[in-house]
Amino acid sequence: MKKWFAAALAALFLVCAHADAGKDSFKTIDEARSMVERVLSDYVKKDQAEALRSLPRFAQSKTDEEQRVSVQKYVAWNATSSEKRGATLGYKFESSKTVAETVMRLRFVVLCERLPVVWDFYFYRTGLDKDWQLAELRGGSGAINLFDAGDR
């Protein structure tokens, strides 16, 4: 009986520990940032395409097929630009910006051998009492992407 109870408790712990892995919306900015950091950790340490495929559903993707098509463009861009950048070495949080308390950008820099990759994750919510959803993603190779157009 004790072994069964211990096994059930361990299974429940695993389910709870990974419960937020499939979330499509986030109550706080910290929850959204945690998801991004989990994706980027996998991007750096594991298969980059699979890490991108693990992104939550984009706000505008109403079906699995729409989500697959949205994510596939990032997977394709990543594959074609990875040789130019070199191997990934790690990532760093760069900044966050919120506009009108309903649009947020989290910017991360993935450090590579020759060029950085700048990933901007954009989140949107329709009101202060609503959850954040991933609205858009922008990735770009090169240090120039760390500066706004006016700073170049």
C-alpha cells in the first residue's frame, strides 16, 4: 500500500511540476518570462526546432494547423541562418517593455560563436484582468538587431 501511495504521489508531483508547460496564456509577466526561458534553455541545450515547436499557441492561431504554419517559418529561418551564426553558447535576458499595460515585449539574446540571435517575444492582453498571450515572435541574427532603427 505504501509503495502504491508513494508512486501515486510521485506521479502527481510530476504532473504538477510540468502543468504549466502546455499553457497558452499567462497571468503574470513572470509566468510569461518563465515560459520563454524554458523554451530558450531547450533551444540552447537541445534541438532548436523542437524548442520552437514547444511555443504556446499564438493568439491569432485558432487551429493546430495555423499554429504549425506560424511556428514553421521560425524553424525554417533558424535552420537557414544557424551556420552563419555558429554553435549556440547560452542566452541572456536583455529587456522588457510594456505599452499601455496590454502589450509587452520580452527581448532575449542567444549567444552564438559568431553572431548573436535576438529573439523578441510579444505578448498581448485585452484588459488588465485578462491573461497574457503570445502574439508574435521576431528573431534576427546580428548585433544590429539589438538597437532600434533610430540607434543604427
